Amino acid sequence: MVSMTDTARAELDNYFADKQKAPIRVYLNKGGCCGPSLTLALDEPRENDDVFDVNGYTFVVEKELMAMASPITVDMTDYGFSVGSSLQLGGGSCGSGSCGGGSCGGSCS
């Protein structure tokens, strides 16, 4: 299951106000100084995806990831979109070392 907060929906409504809505992929970004994180990108569905219609938006998630991460919630923070799930992600050193100064973009939580 994928859900989104009202704040995230308002941001998507604003973004797509003057363009056609595209499917939104939730995927596991394995790199970066913050370690792995769930991230969003515009992308078309594939054979191995689960597809969800959430308040007029299409979200796609690889079936394997969905089995590990469900439920997934898309929210909006001061730093951008935030994707929460039951998936336990660790690693990285956000806020210290060479990643200091907030260059991780708020994806660490």
C-alpha cells in the first residue's frame, strides 16, 4: 500500500498544475553519504512493478521492494519529499564528515 499526506499531494498538485501527470516511482537509492533511502522519480511502470492510484496520482514500486517496505507513505518536509516505510534503512553519516552542511538534501531521518 502507498499513501501520501495532504502536504505531499498539494506539492504534487502544484508541480503538475501546468503539465500532464506522470507516474511516480518509489525506489531504493542505495548510494550517497546518508546511506540508503527511499526516493521518488518520474518513471513508467514495468512488468515487475506494483501500481497504485493514490488520490489521482499513479505510484509504481518494484514488487520485491514493495514486499519489504509496505506500507509506504509519501510526505513533504522543508527539504523536499520524504518517503517513509517499514523498511529498516541504516548506514551513512549524514551531518558529519564530508557530508556536513546539509548537502544530503533532507533524505536522512
